[in-house]
Amino acid sequence: MKDTSEERRAALRRLPYMGVIAVVAEAEKLGFVNGDPTWINLGQGQPEVGPMAGAPPRFEKLEFQPIDHAYGPVHGVPELRARVAEHYNRLYRQGKHSHYGPDNVAIASGGRLALSRAAFSLAPCRIGYLVPDYSAYEDMLYGQMPRVEPVPLRAREEDGFALTPELLEMAIDRDDLGAFLISNPCNPTGVMVKGPALERWVELARERNCVLLSDEFYSQFHYLPDGRPAEAGVSAASAIDDVEVDPVLIFDGLTKCFRYPGWRLGWVLGPKSLIECFITTGSALDGGPARIIQRGAMEVLESDRADQELNALRLGFAAKRNLMVERLRRMGIRFARESEGTFYLWGALDRLPAPFDQAAHFFHRALQRKVLTVPGYYFDVDPGRRRQDTGDFDHWMRFSFGPPIEAVREGLDRLEAMLREEAGLR
């Protein structure tokens, strides 16, 4: 009988691993297994998930009800949608003339799915995105081509890789953009756009009728310039004039800020007219989130518990940020801007002795020390690999302070030993 396995495979396409997934795949070749205490993952894209000083206890069980075994609404149960709306009104809309309600919210099974639903919902248009930014945007946007045309906007190092209002305005007008997708705070750079600059982003979206897709999954990781934790997070929700008019979709969830990545629960807020598009897309793509996880999310977002978690989060992660900034600087790694948000540092290797000034070499040598990092070129988002102007981030590396502080310290010790023993670091 003829073996048709190759023919069957020809009917499918194999996507390349991106970002952290690619890093883990390389580490697995050397024996890495999640949970192995001999490995330190300074590339991880999730925060530490265990107990944290000052935070409420971690959930250990969820109680099922009979209804939880049934399908739920595609856009999430109304109780959770109302709780998410209340959360944003309390944090960002006090004193405003318009407020979010349950119909301004849709729930999805995780952040990537929420963002994928939004990309799938786009009418034929040109969508702008920043370079560098979240690596998963590459396949997310590529999957919607040619209906959607992705248009890159290169951030400038002299701006600390921030999307300035001037750059955004120029891109919308020059490229006739119908939408713009960006993470704020930015993964990988840790840049946080806030205050008047964020207000101008929202004004531009409104004035130019350009839908702003604001990925805010790291919104509560907020640090002051001196490294102290800020008192609150940042969201475009505070800059919106009318929640039913401004064309802004806000994405967040339990994944990062509440340290429940395994629950795979995300949400999107926006005008009802845009949320309706998100709902119909969900009915075609995934059918909606699990009821039991939404029941747990209700408790996570209870106001006192949420405030306790988020305050502890900023305090604990600020300490890890400051440790990593100090240690990486000592190693000769520089920053265009120290992290203001996320749990990442975006470090330049160009002052290190060759070949450690190359992200690929640094990455592979660090793996030999059982330390994972993420080379900067994974964030050079290029859907369809159409651009010629790539390679700008071959000297950049993303370092994660997501693990517990003891693991962060051990990982930095190993990197410093690597540079001292192999690159002559003093």
C-alpha cells in the first residue's frame, strides 16, 4: 500500500515557533522540562503563580454547579461581564460622564484568543502595528491576510522604543490606517505610554476613526522612574471620552496581572457596536469560554481582593525589576529605557565583547548554563515575512523577571559567570 503520510501533511501548513515557544523548543533539546529546578527561565512569559507577600491566598479549588457543565454564552456569563465593567469603572472611570456596562464587555478563553477574535473581526483595512512588539501578532495578522494588510511602524531607540503620539498620527495619515494594534505596556520593551500621550492616542483614534486595539495584559505592572512601585495601573479606559463612541478596544484578563495564566481567561471592553462584532466572531471561532473558570474569575475580581492582589503585585515585581536592572547593568548590558511596565527588561548587548554582542550567541551560550532568555529578533514582527529591513534587533535581548526572586537572582548569577568566564567580564 502506498504511504500517503507526506501527501496528508502537504494539506497542512507548519507555522514556525515564535518567541518564548521557540526558546523553550531549543531548551528542550538540552533536556529542559517545565518545573525542573535546575533550569532558570528568564525568558518566561508568565508571572510567578505561587503565594506572594501581601497578596490574598491562591485559589486551591473551584466549586462546580450543575449549570457549569453546559455551554455558556459566547460572550461570557452576564455576571462576569458586569463584574469586569465594574472593575474598570472603579479604577478608571470615576467622575466620567459615561461608564462601561455588561454589554461593553466580552469574555474569551485567554488573551491570544481574544486578540485573534478581534483580528478575525476586522473588515478589509490596513492595520498598523509597532516594531518591536509581541511576537504572537505576527501569525495573528498573517492569518487575516490579504483581507487585512498589516503595516509596520518602526519605533525609535531615541524614544525608548515608545509609540509617541507624533509617530502614531504620522502613521495613521500616511498609511491610511483603519486600525492600530499595540501592547501597552509593551512586550518586550517594558515601555508604558500614559498621561497626555495616552490621551492623545485615544484622541487620534476618535478624530481619524481608527480603531485602537489596546493590548493591556500587563496594565498593572507599573513602576516609577526611580524603581518604586506605582500606586495604580494604566489603561486607555481612563482616557476615553465616551465608551460608546471612542473606537477603542481594551484587552486584558487574569493571565498576567492576577497571576492565573493557566485559567486562560481574557476579556475585551469597547463600544457595544464593536463588541457585537466580537461576539459573532466568537460564535464562528471558539463558541465561548468555560463557565467554571468564569465563576472563579468573579471571586478574583471582587474589589477588595483585586486591590490586595494588584498592590502586592506591583510591590513584589518592582523589587525584582530593580535587582535585574542593577545586575544587568553591571554585566555591561544597557537599556534604551528601563522597564516602566511588564516584567521584562529590553537590553542591548552591543557593548559586550563579540560574539556575546549577538543575541543568538548569547542565547545559546546561556542555554548551556541552563538559563533561558529571548533574543530580540523574535519581536521584529513581520507577517508573511515580506520586509527587507529586518535584523535591527540582533543585538537586543528580552530578560524576564517573571520567576520568583530567588530564581531571578540565580539566573543572573549564572549569566554573570558566563560573561566572566567566556567573555572576560571583570
